[in-house]
Amino acid sequence: MGQTPEETHPMLLICTASDGHNLQLAQTLLSVAEDLNINAKLLDLTTVDLPLFTPAKEKERGRPAALDLVEPLFAEARGLAICSPEYNGSIPPVFTNTLAWVSRKTSDFRRLFNGKPVMLATHSGGHGQKMLMAIRVQLSHLGCTVIGHDIATNKDKPLNRESVRSVLMLMGQMIEQTGAT
């Protein structure tokens, strides 16, 4: 079965670094994006079979086959939405590991991030603010434009769908204005 242009060239790549509440959050972002006619695709990083990055594994294994899935999705995305919990006051290992492999074993990793607008979302046991700050610094370093309005929810603070809608509308506008590819 052939793929539609929307499937082969997603406008917004929604990445989740958890298969629990943040996967549910990512699915909500996907649903709201579809309601807004924003072309989006979901990537659950917990299902990507990347070994833990170490220089020894890089030398021994070379480029992991799983990057053949990840690299084109990041390359084709015109914007990113990251849904991630806070792990021990920082970024989950699955996200950091993905960035490590992408930065070391793709042909031009900067093109995967430079100029792309990014929105951040979290469902964390606490407030997720330390992770949001850490991931903002990391993605900014890679050349992304991380928007200031984050989506933060937890067991005591239910998701505000109107905030999700507002942030996704901004993302859609930024993607159109920047023309990032």
C-alpha cells in the first residue's frame, strides 16, 4: 500500500520518551493536531531499538539499523513536539540516547534540528520543570527554536486541552513562517 504525502512528509513530529502518561499526552497532541489540520506523526522512542550509546559500542557496531527509522522522521519534520517525563530531575535516558546516536551516526545531524520550532510537554510526578529546562537548553544548542509556552501536567494538574490547542496553533504558524525542512 502506498503512502500519502502527509505520511511521507510529516509537518510535526511528536516524540515521546515514555510509554505511560507521556505517550497518552503525545496521543492527545496528535489528536488535537489532526483537529487543527496540522499534519503530524507520532514517534515513541521507547519502541526504537537503539543500544545504549558508548564510544566502544559505536566502534563495535557502527550505525544501528534503528537510525534508518529515526533519521528520516527527524529530517522530514518541519517542527517537533517532545513529550517527556522528568527522570531524577532531568531528561529521560531514552531521549538523550537517541540524540547521542543521531549526533554521531547521521550524515548531517544539524539539518535534523537547525531552525525547527519545538514545543515541550510533560506529564511528571512533580512539575517537570527541571526536565523542561534541561531539554530546552539541549535542543537550543542543536539549533532549534524552543517556544516559551510548555504543556505541563501531573496527577494533581489535569491537562488543559485549550492550552494544547493554543500551543499547537502557534507551532503550526511557526512551521509555516520558518519553512524549516
